[in-house]
Amino acid sequence: MTGQVREIAPNVDAGAVLAGAQFIDAFRVDIGAEAVNAREACTRMVLNEPGWISALVRLRNILVTPFGLKKSGEGAPAPGGLIGLFPVLSETPERLIAGFNDYHLDFRIVVDVAGDAPGREVTLTTLVKTNNLLGRTYLMIITPFHKVVARSMIGGIAEPVR
């Protein structure tokens, strides 16, 4: 069914995307006959996020300031620029990898587009490698929010960018 988001078993080479990742999950949505590439899918996902996700990101940025952690979108320039707050590290029409390394953890998102009309699918895979106790604690705290956010964001692919 087009537009239905479901959690799936991750199917990426974690060692190639983020060696040592301790957390990985994936969500998939069917987009039917719509012709989108990985950049367009990621752009829709990020720029169509609901206001409550933007509010959570702003709150996160405030809360991490005392710990010296990067705020969303901070860091070295990315080879593929930014999509929203995500630095694009590599891309092909079928796959986009974004993310960055920080003191507490390193993360990547992988957006894959596969299949032909009417069975095209977009998959969002998230990988996290924690670097210390702060990273492990942070991951434990945000995991429940992450799953809700990831599911909501991938659902935004069904709409053109607002």
C-alpha cells in the first residue's frame, strides 16, 4: 500500500557505512509510481517534517550546549552540502548517505530508493556508533523519540516539498 510506513530489518553494509555501529534500524515506505531519486526523497523527508520535530530539534540543541556537543547542522562542510541539518557525505541517484561524527557519537542516515513503478520504495536506515558513556546515555534517552521521528519523517516522502 502506497504511503504506509513500516519498520524493517536493516539491509545495509554497516561496516562500509559506519564501522563499529552499535545501533541500526530501518523504515520503509512504498511510493508507488512516483519517480524520485535519493536526494529528492531525503529533501522531502527533512523539509516536510512536522513542527513538533523542529521543536524537538531546537530543544535538543539547547540541552546539549553545556556538554559541548555539535548542534544540528554544525561541523565541517560536507561534500554534498546540507539537506536541512544533515551534511551529505555521498550520493548516487539510488542512495544518499548523510551524517557526522561528534565527541559522544557518530551517526549516519542512509536513504535508498529501489524498485520500479508501481512498486518503488524508499528506505531510511539510521546507524549510530557511540564513542563514550555520554554517547551511550544519549542514545538510550533518544531511541524512543528517534523511532517516532524517523517513522514520521519517512512518511513525508509521499508529499512534494512544501
